[in-house]
Amino acid sequence: MKDVFIVGSKGIPAKYGGFETFVDNLVTRQVNSKIKYHVSCLTFDKKVKSYEYNGAECQEIYVPNIGGAKAILYDLRSLRWSLSEIKKRNLNNGIIYILACRVGPFIHKYVSEFHKYGFQVFVNPDGHEWKRAKWSLPVRKYWKFSEKLMVKNADLLICDSKAIEKYIRNDYSIYNPKTTFIAYGADLSPSNLYNNDKKVMKWFDAYKLKQGNYFLMVGRFVPENNFEIIIKEFIKSSTKKKLVIVTNVEKNKYYKKLKENTFFYKDNRIKFVGTVYDKQLLKFIREHAFGYIHGHSVGGTNPSLLEALSSTKLNLLYNINFNEEVGKNGALYWNKEKDNLMNLLNRCDCMSMNELKDIEVKAKKCQQRL
């Protein structure tokens, strides 16, 4: 039996998030019965519990809600839990799989300990966390330094994006890092809901939406997902379609800044609809959008992009290497130049059914090849 400890996701079952979606699918779709997954799960409740989810052992790890530093503390406590379980159960010949590069300054000590018990340490470097706008300059410097030490000490770096793998090899060539590329998958099955399902009718009625008459955005409410430029360009466009934004919007500084810089609340086409945790309903919403707009700019392969390409006919992606390697010729691309996205939105409004169908077919082929 191979024991695999997964550290760094918020936990399963997944409600949202790329790593959470990945871990959920990893254990739910398991086919090798000789692998036993142990998953750390974040909680702010001191009364932690253990539970089983689709064969995986899940252990809640308590951390106080102390802002950005809680992610580092969570990973450290998860590593401590993993090592404790290995010692207590006398486990050997397994894997510690760390998602993201948050604990670089501490990782060498843990790697040495895990090696004593025959455990290798694999790391998924994710995207460029050190580029995220929400972090101050000192924090960004920490993330970059931490990434360097994670790359230096890991036994293997598993990259879900070819662009990220290339970056790791080039920027950290001094360490001769061992890397491999494993593509994310996407659920290509259609929604099991229909037009007359109560939850479908209730959702569309609540936001006064018509099927096929809206552009869709799905993603975390952070600046690097380019909400501001997308909203500004949409407001300038002549489309009569709506812009539906599925996100965990919070009335924070970024939300206030977005209101002040875009005045989106004056345009009745723009609708923030909160989160949609019902997977089948979200699939239905994707399938019946006129188009999907993807603004992610600092991550690797994003599950929401894969899901959109597999279910939404028309996809407009921010033109960066992470997105282009996934969308290929099955999507249209935009950049941050003034009026670029506005012109693309206006052009899409005038596309023929044949043009739209051609893009949809290409997108589906891209997903089948990944």
C-alpha cells in the first residue's frame, strides 16, 4: 500500500478552488486500490474531527484566522500532522504531496525527516503567487524566496501547466529541478438539469436572465483575475447581453475600488450573482451562456477554464501563455490594450451561427487532446 499525504488544499469535499477541485476528483475517481490518500483540511474550529471521504482519510487542521499568514501556519501544521501519523503508524515508502510553495524556509527540515521514513516530497508549484496584487512588496518577496527553497528541496515538482514547468526549469536551473507535467482533466459530461427544473427556473428568474443572452465570468474575487478591465471594457461595448459574474464577492477594499473605478452599479447589464456551489446548476449556467470571459493572469491551468471550454460555446481568454496552451485555437483572445476587449465583445455579437459552431468544435477537440 502506498500512502499519500496531501497538504495545502483547504479540504474536501470541494466547494470551490482549483486545488480543492483537484483533490476531490483525485480521491473520487481513484482506480488504484493500492494507494491510500490522507488529506489535511483547514478549519477555524478548535474542535477538529477526522472523517472519511470516498476512501480518503481526512483530518481537520485548526488554525486561527490570522490573515494571509494562516496559509503558512496551516501547511506547517499539516506537515507536522503527516509526520506524526507516519511515525505513529510506522508507515514507509510513501509520498508527501504539497500544493503550492508557501513553506520554503521550513521545508528542508521536513524533507530530511520524511526521507528517514522512506517518504518522498512532491510539490505542485501552482502559479506565480508572488505576482498577486493583493500582497504587499515584502510578502511578494517572501513568496518568491519560499518558491525557490521549495524547488531546491523537493524530490519532484509536478506542474499542471507546461508554461509553469518551463519557468521552473529556466529560473531555477541552478538546482537542476526534477519536473514532470501532468495536465488537469475536465468533466465533459453535460448537466443533468433541464429548462423546467425548479432550481434552474428559480435561479434565472432571480437575476432576470435569459438563456443564451449573457456573458459569464467564474473565478475568485481578486485583482489578478482582471475584473476591473473586463467590466470597463464591457461597459464600453454595445452588446445588449448581460455580464454575469459568479464569484465570492466581498464588500472589501477591492470591491470598493472596483465600484469607484468602474461605476458598474450604474449599468444594469452587469450582475454579481454570488457563488454557485451546486455543480449541476453551474454546469447548466455555463452551457447556456452566450460566452465565457476568462481573466486569470497569474495561475497555471485553472479548472474553471477547462470546465468552460468543455461546456460553453464561445470562450474569450486573457492572452497569457497559461491560458493559450489550454485554449489553443478553440478560443478567442484579448489583452489589456484600450478597447481591445470591447472590440472583441462587439465582434462576437455579430458572429454567425457557423462561426460560433466552428469555435465550439475546436474547443471540444482541445479538451479531448489534453
